[in-house]
Amino acid sequence: MTSTTPAARISSAAKGLRSPSSGLLGQGMRFALSGATVAVVYLSTTTVLADVVGLPFQEALVIGFCTGLAVHFTLQRVFVWVHHEEFALPLGHQLWRYLLVAAVQYGVTAASTALLPSALDLPTEVVYVATVAVVFAANFVVFRQGIFHPSSAGDPGAEGEHGAESA
């Protein structure tokens, strides 16, 4: 009987996680991993620019936020939503939809943290964490179904990765 080493088991699990055949569970795991990675990039970029480089915090925040968005979009496209088929939407359409979702996410978060704490008599941090959880779940569904979904052969309206970039 052959036993596998811990490194071999980890490597096998990582390959399985990256595989399109990992299904919904694999997508969820990759989604969470990419979110954690983006959080580190966003926080690190903002903190280093403000505290080490000496930029004013609001400038560092904008740069950190934009860097985080770029990393997040890239990870969603090349890591989270891997599949055998090409994407139903071309890159430009994915980007515009993604940016729209990001703007809505920001608006919902800003509104909920401005209005709900006093209305519900809760600390702002509690409302913020609850909002982040709802937005996280909603983003998974929206990204999976409306932005990074594969083209389906039976859908005559689906434009492939190299499809026309018409609006």
C-alpha cells in the first residue's frame, strides 16, 4: 500500500480546486480565496502608500481601492470562474458589468451604514459586517450568472470570448 505525502495531498487538492470540474464548491472556494487575496492587496497597498510612502490617506485609499478592483477582476476572470467553454461575454462587456456591480456594491454599503445603524439601533460595524456578508453572497450569484458565465452552445444570443463588442 502506497501512502501519499502531505505535500502530494495538498498539490492534488489544489489541482482539483482549480479544475473546471470542481463545480459549485470549487467556485465558492476560489471566490473566497480571491476575496481574501484582494483584501490583503487592498489593505497593504493603502497602508504602505499612506504610512510608508507618506501619501495623504484619501489618495492612498483611492489607489488601494483601484488596485484592489483590478486584482479582483483579474482573479475572477482567470481563477474563480474557470470553465471549459469560452465566456459568454467579451472582456469589455464583462468589465463594464463588473464596474457597475462594484458601484452598486459601494452604494449599498454606504447607504446601509449611513441609514441602518440608527434605524435598527445597532453599531455601524455590525451593519457593515452584515452588509458585507449579503453583498458577498449576492456578488457570487451575479458574477456566476451574469458576468463570468460560460457561453452555452444552445444559446444563439450568446457571444463568445471573441464575439462582437457591440453595446
